[in-house]
Amino acid sequence: MKDQVVKDARTRQITSPDQLHDYLHVTSAAVWIVMAAIILLLVVSLIWSSQATIESYADATAKVSGRSMIVRIDDPKLQNEIKSGMKIVVGNTETKVASVGHDENGNLFAVAGTTLSNGTYSARIVYRQTKVLSLLFN
């Protein structure tokens, strides 16, 4: 019985504009609001992912003496990643690596200028910055 009703509805022709109401369903405002919210969420996500970066860093120990900071990298696997010009973060202070070298044991150290007071600090050297958007397309 149900199949017959569906078949009749498909074979009937529309002869007046009043019959269009039987075939066309009006979309409610709630559906449009949900669709607009989804599109807005996608646009905001794309903008955020094009601006946000993920930083890869190496933990290090910084010794400050005068206006000079010598940074020793704690992880020996990451020593080959450090180059001059990379960012060093000590607390809220950021500076750039001026030069890199090796000590008598072959361990890498970096030298940078600083305005910090003399002492030993925990530091991070940022050796790679990756845009979140590039993770989606690579």
C-alpha cells in the first residue's frame, strides 16, 4: 500500500502552483542558523590555523656572566639542530643565538647577549616553528 502511494506521488504531474507546496518543503530558520554556525566555525578555524605556530624546542641551561649568556643544550640528540639566529627563551626574556661552538668534550653551546642578572637559568632554544595550517596540507 505504501509503495503504491509513493509511486502515485512520483507519477503525478504538477498542474498548478498550489500543488508545489506538496513537493517543496520550507527549511526552518534553525537549519540555516546551524549551517551558518558550521561555516563560521570553519572560517575561524582556518584563520586560527594559518596564524598559530607549534614551537619545537630544546631544553638547556643558561649561565649568565656580565652581558653574555652561555647556553648548554641538555639533550645530546638535539645538539645538531641548534644554529645561530634561533630564539632562546629564559623565563619571559627572549634573545637570539649569536654563535654556536663546541667545548672540549664535544658538547654544543650557544652564546647570546642578554640583560639578565648573573646566575644560572633554565632555558629553551626554539629550533623549529611549524604553522598549524601546514600540518593539514603536508
